[in-house]
Amino acid sequence: MKALILFVGWCILFVLCWPLALLALILLPIIWLLMLPFRLLGIMLGGMFALIQAIIFLPARLLGWRKHDAQELKASL
């Protein structure tokens, strides 16, 4: 669906201002290539934060702590 909306938007831009539409068509792959390292960095940082969170919560998981247990305890107080 996103591709269809993008294509229709580009067609409207082509009708209204064709030089700008052609410039966007040429620059889109270049911008995508420039943004690729930042995407990879974001994926890597997300994985590292997930690893750190897993390491921090490992003792609680080994002791059998569950989120719903804490909610039940809180509700009973």
C-alpha cells in the first residue's frame, strides 16, 4: 500500500512539476544509500540494548520473577 501511495504521489508531482519529480527519482537511491549505515547502526544499537537488558534481568528470570506476579502482589496490597 505504501508503494502505491508513493507512486501516485510521484505521478501527481510529475504532472505538477516534472523536473522536480525526475530529480526526486534520481536522488531517491542516493539518499537511500546514504541512510543505510545509519539504519544498520540503529539495528545494532537496538540489539545491544536488548542484550544488556537480558543480562540485567537474568537474575530475576532465574529466580522466577514474572511481571504478572508483581501486578497481583500490587493489587492485593
